[in-house]
Amino acid sequence: MLFAGAGPAALQTAVLMAKAGCERIGFANRSGSRNDFLRDKLNDAGASITVTVHQQKHAALAGTAKVDCFIDGYAQVADEWDTLFFCTPCEAYLDIVRELNINALLRVKTIVLLSPGLGSAMLVQSQLDPHSRGRIEVISCSTYFAATKPDNPNGSNPWTAATKAVKRRIYIGSSRRNCPGAESIRQLLQSSGIDCRLVNRPLDAEARSITLYVHAPLFINDFSLDVVFGVTETKKYLYKLYPEGPITPQAIETMVDLWKEISELLRKLGAEPINLLQFLNDDNYPVHETSLSRSDVEGFPHFEATRQHYLLYIRYASLQIDPFSIPDSEGRYYDFSAVPFSKAVRAGDGKWVIPRIPYEDYRKLKIVEALAFLLGVNTPAMTRLLELFESRLAASIVQHGEVHVDAGLLEDRKRASMEAEAVMSELSREQSEGLKAST
């Protein structure tokens, strides 16, 4: 198995696969000066990677794995791997597939997308020629199955990681029905204590990502962007109520509007929309039924907008603390929502780096908006979020100078439209093949 990317998620997934009996493991990373450092540190570690866990109940995820090779640049990957795991942000998928020259890698049978965005599998499939489509199964996970961080505070060993939690439930979907790849992964994750469920196709899995619905409304607004871009110096927290955090009735209203727009897009794509409140509560972080009754959770899609806003606000208010934690001697519960914002910083090369939250969320939403446009779905809430981020980004570029901004930040609009058109092309091909099969 070859893992594209060398971050904590890639390490955890590789260790899990090694424990399941994978005989050969390799890592490939995009070309760059950091790869010399990574290779040297891997040699120092005896070509071994290590993952630890914070809780004994997750012991099945801990372990070590031997690394057979580290490849500097995807274009250098040889035709000797049967399974590829993409463990990078989804905006890198297209570049990876193209640099791999995937149609020339004839041994590849499976591509697994660990953290895809909506439409990622179709984007990857759009780059496959007819022969490759016939042999390659593309699998999407709804999200990465754990919360894993580097376990090297001083940067001494980038090949160690620590998993502090696992997702309550994830979904996986395959581009090919009745293929063993997705079921094998489901069984492996299930045996490791992760509730993993199969859905009909990759798009159905990609639609069950919590970040798709939650991150943009909470983290692309003036409050959050003031923190990210350094206007607000006081420490603020991602999931706290205003004024400690971004959760306001207005942010919740935007979340509901965004969910409805994405739901309409999913219908156009032939996928089933989700019950947002039930998804957040049952698949992610639950609250006591005293706070939200089952009838409220299950009936959420059918309520009027005002009640939907109220119920979602109640959920986030109830999760300011972990309602299922054990209170301390003072009666205080674990401060579940005290996750601090990260701020934009200047990297060693002088370029300003915008944190993953909200930058990756902006890039994912940009492709979703472009898809919606091509399918004739009206998305006023989505457009407002994107325009706000772009206006704040433009102001930051003016402040710091274009020379100090990564060129990729300036190309997102054009790239999103291009990727959306590739997804639409693949969708049209699938629909055409479906019609031929039914006649």
C-alpha cells in the first residue's frame, strides 16, 4: 500500500493497515525541500513509524509499522502498488492523480480517499481512462476516522503520532458495487472499534461530513475572520457561544440555510440529503434527551425554519461542556468547547499561511458552489460566505503584499470552476452509462 501524504492521518492509517497484515508500505509526498528532512528522520527511526493512543479503549489503533520506501514527488512513483491511500487535503487530489500518471500505474486496483470533499471521487474518476475505470475502485470515506496529532513537540521525529479520539461513526462508499475493497475497509475499521457503515456510492459518503455543514457558518464570519487575520487579539474558541466564540443565532441561521442549499444540490446529484440535527447528534456528538428529545431530532427536517434554528442553537449550547463527562469535585464538567482558534502566521519563507480552519473549508465550499451553479441550484447563503472570505483575504493581501502570499490563494476561483466541470463531466458519463445499462 502506498500512502500519499506523510501527516498524522497517514501514519495512523498505515499502522492500522500494517496490523491487518499489509506486507509492504510506502509513503509518497509532494516534491519539496522538507522531503530531505523527512527521509533523514525516517532513517534515524529505523524506517519505522509509531502511533500511540491516549485512551486504552483505542488500543487497537496503536502500534508500529515498517516503511519500505519514501518517495520524493508523486511523479517518481513506480508501477508496484495495488492500493493508494490519499491522506492529503482533498484540494490536492487532482494534482496527485495527474502527477502519478495514474493510467500508467497498471497494478493499481484501489484508491481510497481518506478526507474527501463533495464530489472528490468523481473528480478522481474523471482522470481515469476507460481501461483504468474498469480496474480501479475509488472509495470515499465520509471523514478521517480519528483525531490524530503529531507526537513530537520539538519536531524531532515527524514519524510518530498520537490518536486522542476516534469518530463515533463514519461512512464509506465505493464507485463499484460488489467489490471487496470497501467491505474489507469497513470490517477492518469495525474491528478497531469504529462504527463504519457502507453506503451506495462515494457521493453518499462525502455528503456525511460534519465539516461540510458546520465549519463555514461558524468560521467564515466577521467574528471568526477577525481572529484568524489578527484583528482580534483576545483568545477566542471555535465552539463557544458569543462573545467567547462564534456561535450566535445568526451563525446558526446560516448553518440551516447552507444545509438546505446543499440538500437541494444532493437531490440534483441523485443523492439522499441528511437530517442535519440527527446527523450531528447520532453520528457525531450527542446531547441528553432532556436537552433534545428524540421527536425533535428525528422530525427536524419537517419543522419550520425558526424551530430548526432554535433546536440547533440548543444543541450547541448543550455542548459547551461534555454532557457525558464526569464532573469534578466542584461540579464542573469537561470544557468540551474550549478549542482555540489558530491564526494566520508568516512561515519561514516569508509567506503568510492561513490556518486549515477556515481555509480548507473555503476551498471545499468553493467547489460545491461551482457544482451548484452548473446544476442551476440557487445558493445565496453559500455565496455570501465565500464572498466574505474572499473580501477579507483580498484585504489581507493588500495589507501584506501579494509577494508574501502563496500563489495558490490567488488561483482558487479558477481552479474550483475547473474541478466542478470535471465532476460534472464524470456525472454525465455515469448517467449516460446508467441509461445504456437500463435499455
